[in-house]
Amino acid sequence: MTNHPITPPPELVQQWIQQSTTTECTASQVATRAAQWGADTELEACLRLVEIDAGEDAYDFARYIRAARRPKPPSLKEQALQALSEAVKMADDVPPEGICSDQADIIRRALEQLPDHE
């Protein structure tokens, strides 16, 4: 294989191989991880060129592209609020044993008061 600029460093490849043998990580998951690494590396290289070559507005443009193409996963708080909403919807289809709307409101208010940590 030729040395391509998006080739992962040998240490990283070795780490993926070790993880695949010590966990139930499949070859497909290793390949996906490598593809994600390559895509992230290429995106960052392109955005650095934009930031360097395109002037002052390019930094905001690069930030916008980065956020659009690599969104952050939802925080635990956001996941909990989503799970609560789904539980309430499911409870609406179930007789009284489901989550009471008063209980759901209390849980929702408590979750909304938590800080937004990731």
C-alpha cells in the first residue's frame, strides 16, 4: 500500500487491532472507525486551508461547516429529556399504570434545571 496522507498512524491502527481482539469489536466496526478517522482528518485539513486562505470570514464559515458535518452527540440531559418524552407518549397508550403526567412534569423540570454537561 502506498503512503497516502490520510493513512492512520501505525500506533492508532495497532490500538484498533488490540481493541478488536479484547472486546467484541467486529472487523466492520474497526473499518467504520478507520473510515471515520479518515473523513475527520480530511475535513479538518480542508477547513484549515479555508481558514488560512480565505480571510477573516473563513473562520466562521469553517466553524459552521464543522458543526454541520460533525455535530456533537446529544448530552446526557438531552437524552434523558428525549427518553422521558418517549415514555410519556408510550404511557398515553397504556392504562393508568403508565407514567402520570404530574410525575413526568416533575422529572422534566428537574432535568431541565441540570447543567448542560456532555
